[in-house]
Amino acid sequence: MIANLMMYQRPQLVEAHDQYWALIRKHLAIAGIDSPETLSQDAEEFFVWKHPDLVLSQTCGMPYRTWLHDKVQLVGTPDYGLAGCPAGYYRSAIIVRADDTRSEVAAFKDATFAYNQTFSQSGYAAPFWHLKPHGFWFESRLQTEQHVASARAVANGSADIASIDAVTWRNVETYEPVANQLRVLAWTKPTPGLPLITSLGSDAGVIFNALEGAIAELDAQNRSLLGIKGIVKVPKEAYLAVRNPDEAL
């Protein structure tokens, strides 16, 4: 068995994630479902997502629609209560340095773009489609592996612009000292948020109910730290309808 909730992990949220998982385990146990005692937060992401005994993990919309949708079950999507988004949806903040005087995204055509992964919906696909009407994609790109590293790269001048998902951006504003050196230039169109998944052999409906129960029991402080308002069912078709960048290249 394996489980993790790694997508929004950071040092300040370890205890909140631990309590959240303990409550999920409690509700799974009541339903007769075994689960690992601890989360495998540092495990390689695809190892977890494709594990035959996956109990629960959170993936990104682009890997889900590209590689995972027929290999896992969709459990549900957390609702983070994000401004400008329907429940269970999210969008990306396109960020630049606070002292950069350019006010339109088109002015960044020759800029260096920092991104976490090419298979990231929020870090790569969303800004790709945001720029499509402007007729360009960044020629100069810097891969950073993580959203927070992209934000830091913009702040320190290694890059000029990046796309950070709204939940991570909220955490950057809260915890990262570089936040005051950055500003939001634009927001991308909302798309389905980071889905929770389980193995094909699991009971996704029971796991959804366990998550509902766990979120309801989270204490107010940890619920606020994690930013979780609830869990919703975004249809699989909504994820698969989002286009990948390579479809336009």
C-alpha cells in the first residue's frame, strides 16, 4: 500500500497534512479499507501514481489526462475556495518581478520563462494557451522542477516570468520571503483542479466519502493552513477536454 499528498507539501504544512491523513485513515478504517500509516511524501511521483496498491494520491490534470486516466480511478477534487474559480477548479497566476514596468503579457515575448515541468497544467499548459492569442510561446525557457523554484527564479533575475498555480501562489505569498519582490501580471482561464486518484482495484466512492468526513473533522487551523473547503466530483470528461500544448505546435 502507498499514499501521498505531495502536491502542496511544504515544511510549514507537514503537521496539517499529517492530521489530515490521520483523519482520512480513520474514516477509511471505519469503511473497512486498509491504508498506510504514513504518507510517502518524498516518493517519486509516477512511482506513486502508477502503484498497483495506491490508496490515495493527488496528481496534476495534465499527467492525469495524458498518461493516468485509464490506469487509475478519479476519486474527487479538493475545493480550495479560489477566487475567480468554480468549486474544484483552479487557475494560474502569471507572475513577474514587482519592479518590472511591463504591463502586458505580450511585452514578455523575448523574456525568459521559468516553469516547473512540461507536463504541468498550471506551470506550462495553462500559460501556453493564455499566450496562444498573442501568437507566441517563449523561446527562452528555464526548467526549475518546482513552482516555488520558478517564483524564486523570477525574483532573483534568473527568469522574467512564470506561471504558478493559485494554491501555490497563495502559499508563496504566505511563506516565501521573495513574495514582496513579485506581482501578478495576469490570471489564466480556470481548469479542473488537481485530482485525487486511487488504484483501479479500490472503491473510489468509499474513499470520496472518507475524504468528506476527514475534511469535516479537520480543526479550523489546519483546514485554513491547507486551504481546503471541501471535495467535489469534477467529471473525468472535464479533465480530458483540456488540451495539451503539443496539440498546437
